[in-house]
Amino acid sequence: MVGDGVVIVGAGHAGGQAAAVLRAKGYGGTIRLLGEEPHAPYERPPLSKALLAGEIEPVRTYLRKSEFYGEKNIDLRIGIRVEAIEREARRVVLAGDEALGYEKLILATGSVNRQLDIPGVELAGVRYLRSLDESLALRSDLEDAGEVVVVGGGYIGLEVAATARKMGAHVTVLEMLDRIMARVVAPEMSDYVAACHRDQGVEIRTGVAVTGFEGDERLSAVRLSDDSTLPADFAVVGVGVVPNDGLAAACGLEVENGIVVDEFTQTSDPDIFAIGDVTNHPNGHYRRRLRLENVQNAMDQAKAAALAICGTPEAYSEVPWFWSDQFDLKIQIAGLTEGADQVVVRQVTDENRFAVAYLKAGVLIALDAINAPKDFMQARKLIPTNAQPDLAKLADPAVALRDTV
Ligand code: FAD
């Protein structure tokens, strides 16, 4: 089979964006966008926030209107799983044995939820959250849920906890480590967010693992490592994700904690690119390899792949950023905290405004902002410059972040 055009595997945030940017940059060949889910590309952030809360309907999560794909001559095929990549023949094999040739292939297969391997995980009422359909199913569960247990005190678990609480459930968050969000934020930030959840009536229990789910067919209780049990109508498991890199590994691409790509999103095969959650990529600012699970990375790598395919490559080297909404906390994160040796808190109590700046050898490497959008925006500008803030000014929230250097 003679390959033609670009085939994109995975019609999620990164894949959908790559197709759009290819056309916007003037790519004139065939674009085939193949997605296993029964939906056009959509945004996942609302799945644990507004969509789950019933504040918006699924159509509002779509990246683009359905007419867009026809208008831009993008062959969007949904409900189709790519089963294999045949690199020598330059084609992808679909379920049902149909094959499609490519000149360039983009892998945008995202990540999948890490699964718990404990007794009772198959019981009805134990849920994971990754897809639109899972969010809608959980939303209908939550409409009349009494006791909800959230397993995992990371961003997604905490967003689900906040939404479920707002919908009237009694919510308990179980976190194995000694504080929530422990891997990515300073204790000051964990404490602030935990206090807000507790004020809203969410119970947070740390240092406790789930050892099993109990019930006859349906979940009725969650068993904990101290051998106690908690009543539960529903449990939502949010214990992280793993890269969905099986297709890439099976066809011999270099894979190590994600598909290994360069700063142009090219894999170890020059005709194959990979973008989004599934990649292990170099970051020019932090000078190390990263695997990120955020919209900024999906969007920016989609652009990098499209530019490389159009013959106008631009290296991808963004300082990562991320956001999360929990109750009335608008959390925005700029940069990565790993390696920080000092933190400085900026707090205005009566405005519920709070920020934590992370420094490494005096250089600002990251900032977590709560209801502090100016700090967040200014941090995004300062971090790439390796700014060295004055510590006294930094600790004074009346001094604008940009004026601390
Ligand atoms: P995905 O969006 O996961 O898309 C991958 C797609 O590929 C999927 O549709 C999958 O079905 C498809 N696919 C996989 N294998 C195949 C195959 N073999 N054949 C065909 N199709 C295939 N990020 C933020 O920055 N801020 C947030 O507030 C935020 N909130 C989030 C809340 C939730 C509940 C979730 C789940 C994620 C959230 N994220 C957030 C993360 C963000 O959504 C992801 O980083 C982003 O979706 C990654 O895009 P992607 O295209 O790489 O992967």
C-alpha cells in the first residue's frame, strides 16, 4: 500500500489539535484522524468539574464544532481502534483488518488510568474517570449518592470530591501518603487546600491505603489498611495514569515511561511523531526529560508536530502550566516544583488569595497560585528567565511578583 498523507492515532485533545493546526499551517494532503471513543475530540478538564456537576452538557466539551472536520477536509473516524502499526509497509491496521497507509504518522494515544489490583475492584459502584462517558455515568450516580469515597488525593480526586460534595454527597478522600498532592506541591499548599475541603465538609484521611472493596455485586464499603471499613455507595479511584504506549512499543519504537520523542516530537522513526500525555520528551528549560499530563502540553506538542510535518519545525520548550478548580479555589500552577530547596508563601487572607513560590538555588522554578491569577501570569513570564526574586519582596503579597526581581 502506498501511504498518503498524515494519519493521527487518537482523536483526543492532542490529536484533534494536531489535525486543526496542520490545516491552519497549510498542509494540503489527506488527514485521517482515528479515535477509539465514540466522540469527536473533546476536552477532559470539565469531566471532573462542570460536566460532572451537570452545569454543562457534553457538546460544550467538544474541541470544535462537528462541521469543522468536514469543512477542513479532515477525515475524522470515531469508534475505530488502531490495532497495530506496520512501519515497513507504512500503514496502520484497524480492528476488522482494514489498513490505512501514511506518509507521516502521529501517535496521540494519551494515557490510561492506573488500575488498583485489590479485591472487589470489579464491583458495581467502583468507578474510574477518564472519558466523557465515564463522567456522565458518574454524574448520574452522584445525583442520589449518600456516601462517596474518593481513592487518591491528587488533583482529579480532589476535583471529584469537591464536585460530589457540592452535589450533596458526604465525601471522604483517602490518601496513602501523609498529605494530599504530596508529590507535586509543598506542605503549605497541601494544608491550604485540605483546610478548604474540610471547611466544605469533605473528610480527608491521609496515611491510609485502601485494601479492598466490599459488597454483594454492588459496593457497600471500602476496607482500609488499618482494617476498618467505611460505608460507600460509590468509590471513585484516582490514583494516577500511565502512558498508553503499547502500540508504539509493539512496533519497535523507543519507549521508556512513554514514547521517547525529541524537541520536535519526532520518535525514533523519522516518519512517526508522538504528542500529548503519551510522550517522554525533553524540556529545554528544566534540562530533563518529562512526561506531562496537561492540556498545555497536548496543545503545544500538537503544534510542534504539525510544524515539523509542514517543513517549518520549531522546537517545543515550554514551561509547563496547569489549572484545577475545587470549590471556590481557582488553582493555577506554573512550572515544575521538583528540585526546589526553598518555598515562599504569599498570602492575603481576607481575599482567600494564596501562592507558593518554589526556588532552587535562589532561582524561581515554579509557583502555585490560588485565586491569584496575576501571580500565575507573572510567574509564567519570570520562570523562563531564571529570575532570582528578592526573598523579602517575594514574601510580601502587596509587591507584584514581577517587581520582586
Ligand atoms: P487524550 O485526551 O487522553 O486522548 C487520547 C485519545 O486516544 C483517547 O480518546 C483514546 O481513546 C484514543 N486512543 C488511544 N489508543 C487508541 C487506538 N489504539 N486507536 C484509536 N484511538 C486510540 N489537564 C489540565 O491541563 N487541566 C485540567 O484541569 C485537567 N483536568 C483533567 C480532568 C480529568 C478528569 C482528566 C481525565 C484529565 C484532565 N487533564 C487536565 C489532563 C488533560 O485532559 C490531558 O493531559 C489531555 O487530555 C491529554 O491529551 P491527549 O490527546 O494526549 O490524550
